[in-house]
Amino acid sequence: MSELTLTAVFTPDEDGWTMAQLAEWPAVVTCGRTVDEARDMLIDAAREMLASYRDEGRQPPIGTGHVEALTIDTAA
């Protein structure tokens, strides 16, 4: 696998930092002071996780979760 395209989710926290997580692989999560820094950190974290799985001879669990839209009654 030489290239992989995944979905990055960036969420600001209450301290002004940005949390970054991969939608298809939620275990890959990090944060940075800016979106750019969080993106760089997320790419690095994903590479490290991929290397770890490769070293252990396992396939990474990318995109194996269940995804669905939820409707939440906010008046409740």
C-alpha cells in the first residue's frame, strides 16, 4: 500500500487546540495548536500506527466499523 486516502475530522477544544481524528480509524487521534499542526500530527500518527501493524504482521482495522446517521431530539 503506497497511498491511502482517509477522512480527517478536526474539532476545536475549549482550550483553543484542535483535535484531529481519522473517521475510518478512530484509534488514530491527536491534537495540535492549529489545524495545520493537527493535520501534520495526524499524518504522523497514522504512519506510526500503520508501521506498528505492519511490524506485527497484522492488517490495520481501517474502515471496518459501522457508520450510520443518527437523529437526536434536542428538545428532550
